[in-house]
Amino acid sequence: MNPDPIQSAADIIAEKKNLLIFTGAGVSVESGIPPFRGAGGLWNKVNPDFFEIDHFMRHPVESWERIRSIFYDLWGKCAPNAAHLAFAELEKMGVAFSLVTQNIDNLHQAAGSKNVIEFHGTLGRLRCTRCSFAGPPTRDLLAGNPPSCPKCAALLKPDIVFFGEGIPEHAMDQSFADAESCSVCLVSGTTGEVMPACMVPHTAKRRGAIVIEVNPEESAFTGHITDIYIRGKAGEIMPRLLEEIKKRLAE
């Protein structure tokens, strides 16, 4: 194996061409979106009660004021970074077949990724708490205080997993099915500590996949299931890794 981890990772990904990408908050941090936990994390600055489903249902006006200002006014101005674009390019090249993300910001889709499994849901959709309505967060819908369903006038909520809610069944099932079928799992921007999402790479490893990790600091995966660890920010490492993969595929 090549002693340069980027070169080694490129060799494996170009050869296998059956890549599952698994991303966390660290990827979006490079687009200006703060993580929820850790130094500089959102929960160090804001009481997370508004993100708890029972509190949200009891205090929708107060909760929506927080949600609108943090997620739609602030995060809505953020754009995909070089890592998001590299992940999307790997899919277009036919190398990556699935991307499982813990992020709710919709930046992978904005970068061009198509087969995205949003493990914790998405801010890109509002869902009615009573009927079957679901739709994009248009200016008109977000103008309400709190936003109400255009079909039944009940409370709308972002289609994300609040504290006290379960992971959507389809996202859970597809994530683990893809983990079982991949040959390589590329992990980036995650500490590997949030359950049950962190079990996706573990499942891939257990089924024989090679785990490649791109992170600025070691995670709960490093030294346990990671086969190749590339230290660095995703936005800096992924374009370099992408170019090396392209070279190998062109040979």
C-alpha cells in the first residue's frame, strides 16, 4: 500500500468503484454552518429545548422564532464548499453510488448530489403535524408565525428529526442496506459518536468494506474501524483525492 494516504485511498476507490460516502457536521462547518456539539457548537450558545418535539408542539411560536432565525435566515445563505462539490463529482463519475449524511442543510443536493439519504431529515421540506402535506419552505409558508399547513391549517414543522423523534424508517433501512453492499466507505466530518447514525460505517466494515476517513482530528472510528486515515479538512483533502481518482480512472 502506498505510504501516502491520499494515494492509497485513490488506488482503492478507483479500483473498487463501489463507494458509500458518510458525512457529518464537519463538512458543513466549512460552509459557515456551526456544528451542534463541541467547541463553538450551537448547543453551547442556544438552549436546545426548542429542538425537542414536545416543547416544539407546546410552544410553536417561540420554537419557530429560533428555527427561522438559525436555520432558514442564517443557514439558508450558506453555499456548498469544495468537499460537497467533490462528493457530487464522485457520484457523477459513477464511483460513489450513495451518500448518507447526518446533515440537515441540503448542501449536498445544492452541490449536485442526487442519491442522498438524509439520516436526520432535511430543512428543505416542511411537513404538517396533522395531515399528509409536505412541501418546500417557501417564503409564503415561512411567513406565518408559526407556519401553518395550506391544506388543513395545522402546525408545520421542518422535516428533520427533533429530540424525542425516531429516525425515518426509509432513511434507516436504506442507509444500512447501502452500508452492507458497499466495498468502500468514505467517512468525513463526523466524530462517530451520534447513535444510531455512527453504526452505518461500522456495518460497512463488518461486511468487509474498506473504511477511509477524512477528518481534521481523530474520531471514534479512527484506530477502530478506519483503514486509511487522512488528516485534514474535507474541503482541502477531497479535491486532491478527487483528482488522484480521476488520474487512475483515465489510465
